[in-house]
Amino acid sequence: MKKIFLGILLSIILVFRVSAQFDGLFSNYMYNLCIVNPAYAGEQTLMQVSLLQRTQWAGFKGAPITSMLSVDTPFKIGKAQQGAGIQFLSDVFGFFNNQQVSLLYSYKVKIKEGHLSIGTKIGFINIICEAKQDSTSKPVSDYHSTSMEGDNAVPKNKQSGMGFDLGFGVQYLAKKWRVGLSASHLTSPKIFMGEQAKFQIKPFFQLHGGVDIALKNPDLSLTADMLVATDMVVGSINLALRMDIKDKYWAGVGIRMSESMLFNEVSLMGGIKILDGFKLGYTFALPTNSIISTMAIGKNFGTHEIFASYEFALIREKSKAFKSIRIL
């Protein structure tokens, strides 16, 4: 009965991800906002390389594994401050692998105490489907199997399809607070795989904001973050509160609430600056959905997310070879 239940739940998860919210969400997005908004490209003073990997519901066969590599840098043309970057994404869930590559560009204008940044991203989405039954699975007629080989909507052999992608973002960044809005998949790409399967990717909108909260102890500081995401079918809200300790360590808590209920979770996060310019962070999240929580007992179905970034100057100055920035 437990295997039957797992198969049914996995099918629900796959259908939900394919038909509704297409993009995975990272808990550590605030350490490089390029992940959610191209307007953030080049916001720091040095080139930044970031790597994130999220393993959702570890131990759950077919659950999402999302990885992203992001590189961005500031530059000037005349007096105009600008930014550029590139991102690579792999989101594996079930039989599907969502691969994306995007080029980022941003233009920044100083306004009062902060500055306004406007950005865009262009790229391609490549979706691979390989509905291959492993050697340990029983026939599809056996309800213990989670294979989808009998589904005519799933390609029988390995198939892939590609589509053009376009996004836009705007952000205002002040000294103690920030707010931004981004839109992805504005082209609503249709991706065909074989004669049966088709992905219709809906535009995806994200509203994000953050505020630094001063404390009496100069070695401590608080930051509150918010991210609201929706494709106008299903939405979610992410809230986090982080404490920075001596500008070297950080720890925090977060919560995600979604209309789907399947992806609701609470999380604990922490990190450290190991070397100048290098940050390493980890987040552990537990689902709050009663069905998944019940199944998770003794099964290690928690979510694990690792974040690492490095900031460096392409051209080292003789007087100052490196300059780091604060955690936003």
C-alpha cells in the first residue's frame, strides 16, 4: 500500500510541475538576486560566480533536483553603470530535465538615495524527456510501478524540444532596503517533443523585497526577505529572517506557503564567509504538508540546498588586489 501511495503522489507532483508553475524556487535566492531578477546583474562591485543546488525531498524517487550556475559582472560605458551575466539551469523532475541558458543585461540610474536598475534576459529552454523504465520496476499493470510508459502523452523514447525565452526585470536598491519585480517566459514558449508531448510554459512573475534592520549590537544585523511568485495559476510566498554575525556568519529561518499545499515548507539556513570573497551556505527544509510529513518519518524526505559564491576582480590593482561586499 505504501508503494501504491508513493506512486500516486509522485504522479500528482509531476502533473503539477508540468501543467502549472514551471520554475523551481531556491531558498537562498537572496544571496544572488540574478536568480530571480536580471536587473540585479552587476549590482556588486566585482565579478560574482554563484552555484546553487537544491535536492527536494531527498530519498523520494523522481523528486526535483535543481542546479544553477550564475556569473555576472558590473561594467561602465562612459559614466553609465551597467551589468551583464550568464546563467545555466538544470531542473530534473521525474522523466523530465528542464535545461535553460540565459544572457543577462542591466542598466542602472541613480535616483535619490539609491538607484533604479532595469534588466532583461534572453535565452533558450531545452526540455528532455526520457520515460525509461528501470530494471527493478514491475510491469505498468502492477500498481507498485511508478513508470509512465503506458501514458500516450509521454514520449516512448528519449525526446527533446527547444524554445526561445525572454524575461524582464526592474529593481530599486537603497542603502537599507530593496524591492523588485521580474517576469520570465514572456514569449510563452511552446516546446514539442515527438508527436504527443507538448509543454506550454506560462509567463512567470516574481515580486521580491528586503529590508535591513539595525540592532544595538554592532556585530549583529537582521535582514528580512520576501519573495512572491506566480504564473497566474498557482502562487507561492517565501518569507525569511536572517541574522548576520560579525559580517562573517549568518543564520536564519524561512517559510514557504503555496496554493498547491504540496510545496509548503519551513527551513533553517546558515552560512559562513571562509575567505575574502567566498561564501558558503546551506539550507535544510521540511515539508509541512501532512501527507508528505507522514511519509517522511524515517525516510529522509527533507530538502537540502547548498549555495556557494565567489567574488573577484578580473584586473588586480597594485594597491588593492581584492575588495569584498556585504551580504545583501
